[in-house]
Amino acid sequence: MKIRIFFVFLFTALIYSLPAVAGPPPPTASDPDENLLYSATVEDLLVFWEEKDLYVVTATRHFKPISQAAENISVVTAKDIEDMNAHTVAEVLSRVTGMFLDFQGQDFGSAALLYIQQTADRSSPQRHVLVLLDGIPMNNHNGGQANTDTIPMGIIDRIEIIKGPASSAWGSSLGGVINIITKKAGDTDASHGSVSVSYGERNSQDYRAEMYGKAADAGYYIFAGHKDSDGLRDRRYSQDNNFYTKLSVPVSSAIDMGVTFGYSGREFKDNDFPGSDFSSMGEDSRAYGTVFLNAHVMERLDLKLSFYSQKEKFDQMSIGLGLGTFGPEGTFVRNSIWIDTTKGGSGSLVYTGEVHKIVVGTDIIHGTLDQKIINGDFFQQVFFAPEAIRTQPDIDKWAVYVNDTITLGKLSVTPGVRYDRNSETGSFTSPSLGATYKLAEKTLLRASAARGFTIPPLSFTSGGGWFLDPNPELKPEKVWSYQGGIETAATDYVWLKAVVFHHDMKDAIDKDLFVGPPPTLNDKFINIGKTRRTGYELEAETAPLYNTSLIAGFSSVRIERIEEDERFTPIDVNEYTDIYQYNLGVKYDDRKSLTAQLFGRYVWWDLPVDPILGEAKYNNFIWDLNVSKGIYTAQKTKAEVFFTAHNIFSSSHYTFVETKNPQRWVEAGVRLKF
């Protein structure tokens, strides 16, 4: 490992020793982010994307042309979200090549487990994916994953997805980063906004309203939303309310300050589980806010500061179905409550020169987890479990990082390094090195090498859980990752992208089953050894012909267990798992009043058969149809109607036999913009 780190820094030193070559002109304070691109690249790629979508901020935590980003990045825009009439972040991400989503029923507004170039197993690898909203880490300290179903869709301007470790910029993010960027505050005196209403089967409803503009010198953005459904299958239901606001105030010509605040509250009933004789329901609420400052300190130097706080409460109760295990129907089985609080701040200095764009920054975070488990009579009497268990672990984290985008003619090189330290697992250093090379006018090569990590959540190390003992000796998972690819629009008629990746993970975490003392025989997470993930991604999109374009994507991943701790007691674990994914779509957009898209997705999970409940079903495409039509246009007002048919062919796609997906269902709505 030390040898690899040495070579990364050696190569970085060599790059800095090269003579400077003039790159693109530096940005100025008056330049919008969208214009900081090669003009030739913009002209070439506007066939496939809007101009503002040709830059990203997630790779180095400061905007840069996507042509200079060495990472494997996908971008989803607000228009993409609107065109598919998406109700959850999970719906949107399911169409991204390389994202593998395990929907927990795929009902209206239901949750999903998020994986990047990965699949589900007992180690809960969804915690490898860092989810950010307004720079706030959404991952909780209980299981390490992010509950994205509480994030309102109407506030999203774009989603940037880094596939592969991004620890040199963001810290604990072994699998990748999903950065959700919200809409900006308004910058005109006149108010603008939109209102939308949709209604579908089983009283599935989605109401949204937003307004943005400027009052005096202050820009504002306000959103409110409500979703509700009686559930499309198996007595599931959900209801949630959302509010979000953003205020931006120019303190001077060089300084902007602002605040954001959001709240989401959700009630849900997940599923009935006849095989285990219980039903699950609960509430999930989240309040979050930020205070930020952006300052142009001097020529070529900018300062960014932000402070944030969020609090999430998750309350899930299980009651018996009356099938024999827990007693009569409605018998209390268990209640799990956790309150997750995160407070933190970040700051960065950005130097923008003719050759170098250097970002130096720091993050400070304090997190607490207050979890309580209340056991019913069955677990108290049979397993001698206490009536209630409460733990309150916490964690302190801080980090410093630096990266530099070096532009040398057709070559862009980005070295970076970050040092993290936390009170649970100690310190970790994450170097990275990436490069892009403009092989031809419309062809780009990418390559990157990075070291990444993910720290175990507090419930794994110090909090414990339901039939789970904590393991204070647990170490963070570590990875060396290598990716390379090519992206081209050389034919003028089709855009193509290909990526290969190789991830070597050390100290992989998995759950060791039934290793605790009797009578409970609790499980415990341990570091089991080494795993390897290898694979590739292919994407293609045609230029519009008669306003119609074709979209295709394919991703294949092999997960291998290379070395295991001899103490580990695996159950139904294959030596390797092969998963793959197809995305196919046809899109029509006359850029006037009519858009339509037919999209199909297929995921092969390569799961073993459950000997008790039976086989999962996922050997089918799920096809969705989205249509929207403008019906009224005035100078400042536009009205349109939209229609969505979900799962047109009523195909089955589920990884657990007791969380089956709904068959075909439809919804329609109207949207007014002013």
C-alpha cells in the first residue's frame, strides 16, 4: 500500500515539474459557471445536452468542465426528472447505468437500497454510497445508508453521481457519491414558479408548488409538497409532507450569504411478512438547514464556508399477523426508534489560474445516535431479551484535503489527497490521481486511480442493535480503485461511452451470524478479508432524428471473495457473484410542446434461492411510458398535461418474495408554470 501511495505522489511531483502550458482562460467574477468550457466542446455536445450540464462540481468540490473530470460521472438534470414524472430519488437513479437499486416493493414513494457497481449482501454495502443534499451528508449513523425517500423531488436542480471511491474529496465514500444539488434562489424582481398535481391508481397523489424570485436584494426559493397513496400492493401505504426554502443575500459585490431549511415527514406501512408473522409500519422525519458564505477574496482566489445541521427520527413498529408465532393479530412484536443528529461545517479556498485550479478545504463533523429498541412479550419470554435497550454513541470527525486540476493543452491531470480522522476508527489517508486527454476533437480518454474507505456505522462499532452485538475492534473498509474509459461523439450522430473498473477491497465487513452467547445468539459484524469487484459500463445515445433519439446502457459487475477470515461462518455465500444491468429507451422531444419516452430497465441480481420462502423474480424488463403535452402558452405562463404508465407489461421484479412489485398502474396530472 505504501508503495502505491509513493508512486501516486511521485507522479504528482513530476506533473508539477513540467513547464506551464497555457490552458483555457481563467474564470472571472462575472462569468457564469456555464460559460467556463471550451467553446468547441460546447458546440459539439449541445446536440446531446444543455450547455449548463457540461460542468460538474462533485469531482473536486468546485465547478469544472466535465471534459476535465477523470472520474466516472453521470448527471441527471431537473428536466430529466420532470420528463419521467419521478416521485423519488430512487426512481431517477434506477435509470443511471452502473446504479443498482434494490426496491423494497417499488410501491408509490417506497424506499430502495442504493448500490454503485455493487450488489446486496449481509454486509449492507449501501452504506458505501455517500449521499449529499446541499452539502449535508444524508447517511445516518445507524446503518450507514441514506434514506432518500424523504428528499422532495421538486427542489432538485441536478444530481451528480460519482461511480467509484471519492474519498480524496469527500472522505468516507468507498462506493461513490450521489450529490443532490438544489435549485437556486431567484435573481429577478418578478416572481416565477410552478404548481403540479398528479393522481393515479389507489389514490396515489403528488402535489407540488414552488416560487422563486427576488425581494429587494434577497433572492428566494420556496417549495411545498405532499404525497399520499393507499398502496399499490399488499396493504402498503405511504404519506409524506415536504417543505424547503432557500434565501440568498448579497452582502457586497464580492460576498454572498444565504440560508436553507428543509423538513420532510413520512408515514408508511412497508409490508406484511407472512413468513415471519409480522407487519411493519412507521414514521421517518428529517429537518435540516445550512448557513453559507461565498466570497471573492481577491483576483483568482475565492472562499467558501458552510455550516449545517440535520436531525432524522426513524420510528418503526412491528405487529403480529396472527399466524401463530407472536399470538393474535395485532400483538406488539417490536419497536425500533433512532434519532440521528449531525452537525458540521466545511470551508475551502479555491485558486483559479491559467494552468492550475487548486482547492484546499476542511470538514468538521459531530454525529450522535440515540437508539432505543422495545421488545414485545415473545422476545422477552423466549429469548430473555430486556423490555427496552437504549444506546447513545457519538462520533467526532475532521479532515483536510487538497486537489489541483492541471490543464496542459489537451491533457488535464487532477492529483488529490485527503486526511481523515475520527474518534471511532482513527485516521486514514486517501490519495487519488486522474487524467483526461482530448484524443480528437470529439473524443476524450479518462483514467483514474484512487484509494478510498468507508467507516463502519455506530451501530456496528458501539451501539449494537436488534440481535446485534457491537464490535469496537471493527476497522474501516479500504479500497484501491482503478478506472479507465473513452467518451466520443466523433460520428456526429451518436454519443458513446465505455468504462472499465477494478476495485480491490481490504478489511471487507460482513455479518457473522449466531456468534453471541445463548439464548439470543446475537450476530456481529467483523472484518472478513479481501474482496474484488471488476466490470465495465457501456452507454450510447443517438442524436435526434425527426425529434427522436435512442438510449442504451449496459453494466456488468463480478464480485469475488479473495480471502476470508477463518473465524467467519458464511451461509449461502458464493465465491463470486455476477450481476448485470440493461437500460433501453426511446425519447421524443419536439422542443415545443410534446415529449414522450419509453424506458426499460433490467437487473440480474444472481441471488441464491431462499429455501423457505422461495425464489426471487427479476428475469424481466420493467417498461415505463411517460408523455407530456403543452396545452396552453402565454407570454409568461405555460400549462401542460402529463401521463405515466408504470410497468406496462405487468412484469415481476423483486429480490425478496415478500416485497413484490406492483403490476401495471397509471397516473396523470397537470403542471402550470408562471
